[in-house]
Amino acid sequence: MSLWQKVGHNSQNDLICTATEEISTANMAGSRSRRKGSKSYTAAKHADLRRTASPLVFRLHNSAPAVVRDILLERGWIEYDEHEQDKEDWNLYWRNYPFRMTDHRSIKPWQRLNHHPETIRITRKDYLARHLKRMKGVYGTNLYDFSPAAFIMPNDYIKFITEYTKERQIPGKKPSYWICKPVDRSRGRGILIFQDIKDFVYDCMVIVQKYVTNPLLISGYKWDLRLYVCVTSFSPLTIYTYEEGLVRFATEKFDLESLDNIYAHLTNTSINKFGPSYRKDKDVIGSGCKWTFSRFRAYLHSRNVDDVHLWQRINHIVILTLLAITPSVPLTFNCFELFGFDILVDDKMKPWLLEVNHSPGLRLDCPTDAIVKRRLLHDIVDLLNYKENDHLRKHKGASRRISCFSRSQSLLTTRAEDSLDFLACEKGSKSAATSPCSSLLRINKGAPLYGRLGSAYPKTTLTSQLRERMNMPKTPPQSKPQSKSKQMLRTSHSMCEPVQSVHWFSSPELYNYKPSIPPYFLSDKDRKPFPRVGDFVLIFPFNEAALEASRNGINVKSIIQEIHKLMSKELQPEQKKLNKRLFNP
């Protein structure tokens, strides 16, 4: 059965916008049925208040797409106001550029961030080329043959000239076409297609690849697929692909004799919507330059084309590409990443990876965009699996105290595990729950203040004690007795969660920190990723062996072996035959 076969949607998705109102109404009705003044009424009232879910809160950066705000407001969310709300009183933070590592480390259980760290390793064209070249060298060309050979300029200029010259010297071989792209630009800006090297001119860092000259055409027009991929976790690796995507068309017919015609060779909407043929009713394509995947699949089926194997190969491309960076992505929780994979299909039904987009465009340029992207955002919110406690954002104050404490603790214990006496609170002081920061840093009034007052007994000053401790030879951590001050601080910290030794600086320890937040993307029933959420379909892990190989650190070699097994099962003799049906009428 095709992974892209439609399954009925969950009807609860349509009711989410009114869930808060219904819960509040039900609670009010239940409260009126009880007698006021009774103990049962009072207890029930407090229980109702605890059960009532407050609206979820979203936080958007100025550059975030407008449709994200629209969708969240439709679902009954409210927008974060920094002047009215606590700095941690939000559930989703969405922006178009990466977060700092400190943002990831200070995440709360009810919060989600829309980026994983270090994903630029595959979303910048030169980084992607390097990673795929490395994986091809380790695991073989046959597995990683879905991306054309690439040369990064100016570093690979000599290699490119050598390859270019060698091809020209082969008798009877037609010279290749090449495509040049700036490594850090998007929306088709700065792209050049050439055959003769005299036409190759660049003024920035670029990547040069062989141009695919035999794309599968629909009515003579070039097209590619914009596939939406959501990674809810890199440890364990959890990948979803979205069934409903975009087919993007060039607006003029493909022609290798006119390489400078961007409307015939590029499929970017940001370019083609300004083309002279954009609004024309083109044969088979229609007006505009986009189809949905549903329309595309219907077209394939009308031509008696079996597309199951095509989508399987595309899923393999997604998994193999993400495996290239999974071991190097720092461990984080409560975040997700939406990628835009651009896939070109040639006339032999072979998919090629063109690039991977970070923060793919969510602008609604046409009705097709609205159909796909609005539903996509609804399903992303469902995939984030918010629960009742996330609505309540409970333990906000306690979590804030923990954050304050952990920052203070890291600043004061970075050099060694020895506790400092000047952190000890006086016995009659208020508890940490009343004043977390001041009580944790309060100094005993009976001792001289650090660096301010003189004393006839310098050995009893805090400065001398600190200097004495720092000059003492270090002992193994397990042999050190805990001081009263450290015990006191740990007791204060353990009111909500165990102490985590976090250093809030740029250091390797920051990347090795493991927060104790339960994964939101796992089912409460079997502790496994949801197989399907809306139109998001789980493609990794695809079996138990792959799941185990991605837990507690990724075992890429084992996963590659499982992919080989999966591919051998999928490539049945009847599926190995290439579909040579022409798509032109």
C-alpha cells in the first residue's frame, strides 16, 4: 500500500478552535449544579479551576509568516505580550532564524521552538554538498546517487576545470550543461545555467553542479516537488513527511537552446509569478504555476503511472540526507524543524535532490498555497501534541526560580564542585520560595562582607576562605563531602525537579547537557512516535531496528543496513521496470 494513500482525518481537528469555550461552559454549568457554601462545593470549585484550560500562547518574531498568526488565532490561541505576560508564559515561539543554545537549554516542558540547532548543515548548499560527498564516500555511490556532482567555488575551481576539460576531450561526447547557484541565497536569485565555460562568471561563493537535462516534462513544462518534512527529534531521529505538497512549474516550455530564459528553466514561484505566461491558461497545467500533490497524483494515475516506487525513493532521499547531520546535531528537547525538500524527477522516474530549505516559504501567493499551507500549519500544531498541563503552563514561578538558581549555581561552581560558604543563608531568613534570587545569594550578617570591610581576623573573611579553597588540591568528586550550603541549595532546587549541572557558557558541556523533559512526540500508550498525525506520515523510524539504532545516540551504520534491507524488499522485479510512458500529449 502506498505511503501516500489517504486516510480519513481526525474530526477533532475541526473542533480545536472552540475547545476552550466548550470546556469553560461545561465547568460553569457543573458549578451551578452544586450547593454554594458546602465543603464539597468549595472543593469542586477548585477542581474545576484546575481543570479549566487557559488558551495556548504563541510568540512570533517580526519576520514570521502572517499565516502562522492567522492559523493560531483561528485555533483559539492568544498572542504573547511582553508587557503584560511573564517572559516564560508562552507555548510556541516561531521565528525564521535559529535560536541560541541558551534558548534551547532554558526551555520549559510546556514550550516548543520551531528550530533545532545546527540544521544549517544541510540547508546551505555548500554544506549540503560536503555532507553528501562524505556520506557517499563512506556508504557508497549506489546509495547516495541522488545528488549531482558538485564543485564549491572558488575552492574547487581547479577540480571543476579538470572535469570540464576531460569531458571536452572525449570524442563524440556531447558537452554537459552546468548550473551555478550562490550558496546562501534563495528564491532562484543569482542562478546561472551555462555550457561553455566562457559564460561562467560569478562574484560570490557558489556551487556548480551538472544540470539535469532530461527532466520529466508535463505538457512540455519543467516542474519540481516541494516536499514538506518535519523533524520532531534528532535523538531519537523522528521524521515525518507531509502528504500534501506543492508541484511547482516553470511557466514557459523547457528548451536547452535558450539557457538564459529563467521562466523555462527555473520553477521558483518568486520568479515565475512575474513571467508573461503566469496568468495564461497553459495546456494541461492551467493558469498559475502550482499544483497540489493530490492533483499531481491524479494526473499520474490518469496516465496509468504507478507512483508508489517514486514516493518510496523520495522517502529514502529524505532519510539519507538527514542522517548526514544527525550525529552532529546537539541534543535538545521540545523543538521541531520544518524543512522544504526540493525534488526534481527525470524522464526515467528517478528523483534528484536539488536543495533543502530552512524555514520554507509560507506566503500565500495563490489559492493552491492556501489549500496546502494552511492545512500544513494546522497539522504541525497537532503534531506538537499539546496537553492539558501545557495549557495551564503550571509551575511557572517554580521553573523561573530553578532557572535563576541554575544560572547562579553555574556561575559560582564553574571551576570546581566545592561549595562556597558565602552562599549559606542565615537560619532565620525567608525561604527560597518567597524570594528565590535574594535568599539564595544572601550572606550571613555575622561574617565580614566580601571585599568591603576590614577585619582583625583575615583568615575568617570570605575572601581568604575562597582563596584557600581554590588553592587546595582537587579531590575526586565522589570523595568530596557536600557542604551544608550545597545541601541547602539542592534541597531548595529539588522542590520541582532534580538539579542539572548546567554551564551557561559556550563550552562542550553545553552541548552535552540532557534536560529532563519528556518527549512530546511520543505516544503515551506505547512510547513510540505517532504513525500519522493529519497528513503527516512517519517515515523514520520505519521498523523496530531503526528505532533502537537511533536511541541513546545514532548508529548510522545500523540504520544504513536497515535501509538496504528495506530497499531490497521494495524493489520487486515488477517494480524494477522503468516506466517509459511519455507525458506529452
